[in-house]
Amino acid sequence: MCLAIPGKIIAITAQLDETFRTGKVSFGGIHKEVNLCMVTDAQVGDYVLVHVGVAISKVDEEEAMKVFSYLKEMGEVAELEPSDQ
Amino acid sequence: MKYLSEYRDPELVEEFIREIKRITTKPWTLMEICGGQTHSLVKNGILDMLPAKITMVHGPGCPVCVTSVSVIDEAVYLAEQPNTILCSFGDMLRVPGSRKSLLEAKAQGADIRILYSPLEAVILAGQHPDKQVVFFAVGFETTAPANALSVVQAAQYHLDNYSILASHVLVPPAMEAILSDEANKIDAFLAAGHVCTIMGMEEYYPVAEKYKCPIVVTGFEPVDLLQGIFMAVQQLEKGEYKVENQYTRYVHREGNRIAQNTIHEVFETGDRIWRGLGNIPLSGYEVNDRYKKYNARLKFNIHIPIAKEDTECISGDIMKGLKKPMQCVNFGKKCKPEHPLGAPMVSSEGACAAYYHYASADSISIG
């Protein structure tokens, strides 16, 4: 039930006040109206994580790439560590 | 889809599996907290790929599974009130109550609407000023901000016909309940990534320290889960017990402060009865005094007796990681998704339903 899906903000649709900022978010081409009041720095073009109609986090694009180089970096660190043998 | 499909890359999955095999020297038992993680692990066949020394057990992180029978009875009671629309997330409808499920109540004429978001229920209340609209607000910390926001919005719109039946549950007290059980055999946790997106990581440091148990905040896709498992095993092999963050693309140490403030605006922490685990002190959210006119329990003056749980269902042992679904004599026989004896067979995120739908014959027979 904690399912949350990343989507791209394609338009800000309403900004009455802080509690009522909404946007149109594209999930692979499917558009949905999403409440943006909990991601105040998110702008059009940003990816946000959406759960039950509310965006709860903005994707950190730099961090999102780290998993792909993680094992390589772990290997390099291991080589620097003194060996037990 | 961007930020999803990259984390399902088969080559990277194989690389992580190889590395996990390389670093594992002792038997370890890891528990993933969230039902979404359980679903992904079983559906993607990850349990069959892990080295035999690593046992994954499946935690209590499925709100459908842990919501008590009495709360289902309360929801059914509300749905059967005249001039009332009960709104719910879809997965709650088939959970058996002591008299009936919400689906049975709906079949008998109750006005029950399945909604994607509590904010839609507020709109519904605005459209039906002559009816009472109640949202069945279940979920973990991930869902609490949206449910709280619905109350804040209803207050701002001066909607007197909106209320919520809050049955929120919290992860850290459940982890402690599991770790302090005498029979506990869990060596490390994969914490629930989306719960931590909201709450951050601070609550987990004292838990890791007190029980000397590594906790890795982990995402939901195959590569996320394998990286989380790798990080946890690496700590265990080194004898460490730190809180680490695998899900850095969404989770910050301090969490989402705006979401936390919204929760604290509307909710207060209280005791909660979990299906299968019993009463856990300070493990749930209830609507606070300030917003009490939006609390359906008070508004409708509900007094439902605490219902007995079905003794044929061993969901408590399953959610504590003491037993696997196929160790239940009723699994796949008397208890199936079409005729569930207990909640873990109802929700697709329940461990029993995940095994029933996706687990291979091998992993079922190995147990």
C-alpha cells in the first residue's frame, strides 16, 4: 500500500496557497493531477515520487545514478584496504 | 519509465547476486519490513537467486494485513449508516471482519466508494453536502501525510460532512516488538523506503544501537533490494550495526519536514492493536483533539466490541518472521486469495498472497 511511483511534472495547474499547489504529472504518458504542497521546490520538468495523489519527494538525480557505479566503487575501496591474508 | 526500469536491469541484478554470494560466509536472516518489498522480492524471483545462507523473512509492513478485525467492523458499521458514503483504498474491501467484509456490505447496498486518494474524498464531500463522507484512513507513515492533508483541506473548505476513520500504524514500534520477542531470529532489517521518505532515518539509530541490528533503508525495485541486501550482509559479516541508506534518490536523513508537520498538525500518537501482533504501545496515529470533529469514531459515537481474531490464521508468526507461509497447514488449501482465512492472503502485498501467486515450487518446498 506504500506504493509510490515517480512521474515528471509537466504543468503547474493551480497555486492558491501553500496547501493548494497542484500539478499535472506524467507517468510514462499517463497524466494525473497531483498535490505538490509537500515538495515546494519541485518545478516543471522535475521528477517527483507520488503516493495516493500527493508528491512526497523530489528525485535527487545525482543520487539516482549512484547505484550503477556502486559495485565498481566498492571494489576500488576494497583494493585500498589492507588485506587480512 | 524513467527512475523505474533502470532499476530492473538483469545484468546489474546478476552482478549484485554474484557479489552477495562472494561476501556471504555465514547464515544470516534478514527481514524486509514493507509488503511492497515482499511483493517485489517474490514476484521477481529474487528469493531463488540469493545464496542458500541468506534467509529473507517478511515483515508486518502491509497495512491491509495488520489492520485489526475490530477496525474492519468499525468501517462496516460506518458504511451501513444512512446517508453515509464510506471511501476506502481498494485493497481493504475483501478483508474479513467479524460479521462481514466491506465488499459484502457493498453487495448488500452500502454506499462504498473505492478511491485512489483521500483528497478525492474531500471533493466528494463538497459535491454531496447532504451526505456524510468518511475516508477509511489506513496505512503506514507513508500514507499519513495525505490522509492528514485531507483533514486540513476539509477544515479550510469548512466541510462539516467529512471525517476519517484513522487506523494508522507506525514502523519503528513494530520493529522493536519483533526484535524484543524471545523467539526473534532476525539479524538485520531492510527498512521501508517510502516510510523513510516521509520520516527520515533518525528514529532508526536508537533501534540499531539497542538491538545491535543493522538497518538499511531500501527501495522496491530488484536492484534496490539487492543493493540493500548487499549492504546489510556486508555489515553483518564485519560485525557492524549501522543505519545505512540505499534509497538515496528519495530518502534524506531528516525526511520530508512538510509531510511530518502535516502529520503532527492532525494526528497524535497512541496505542494500536495490530492483527496478528496484538497491542503495541504508541504504534499508531489517531486524530488529535484539535481536529476531533473530523474523527469518525467520535462523530458517529462508535463503540464496537474488540473482536476475536481467527485462530486458524498464523499471520502473527508469519509477520514476526517465525514461520513461512507454506509452513501453515491451511496455506493454498483452506486459505486461498478467493477464500482468505486471514489478511496476509488478501492483499497482493501480503506474504501469503505473494507466495501463492508467484513463488516457485522449489522455494515453496524448501520452505
